[in-house]
Amino acid sequence: MGALRDLLDRCLEYALQRKTFGKPIGSHQLIADKLVEMRVAIEANHALTMHAAALIDADDAGATDVASMAKLSATRDYVSATRE
């Protein structure tokens, strides 16, 4: 998740600096949508990670499964975001 947050920060900075047709590329709908999708992925992965942590704290037997899902989801979302 940290790598995904870093990627979003870098993309936001670039989207505000780079200009086309006299305005930042971040103001174009396609770019803005990609940035929003990254933010949604961060929030969803954060929630899944916090859920896994709560299960671990509660000594729940399913904690390992949820932690594995959180890791897989965050990795997939990061790779997807870097491709965009």
C-alpha cells in the first residue's frame, strides 16, 4: 500500500505540473479518472488490511487468509496502477 500511495503522490504531482491545451493534464477527465481509481484502490486495500489486522488481534483462525487476500489485492492494484 505504501508503494501505491507513493505512486499516487507522484502521479498527482505530475498531473498538476504537465499541461496540455493550456491546462494541467489532471483536469482532463481520463487522467482524473485514473487518479480516482488509484485512490479508491488505496482506500479499499487499507480497509482490507485493517480487517486482517483486527482478525489477527482477535486470534481469529481466518486471519491468515484475509491477510493473504490483502497482500494479493494490494499487489495487483499496484501493478495495475503502474501500467496506467
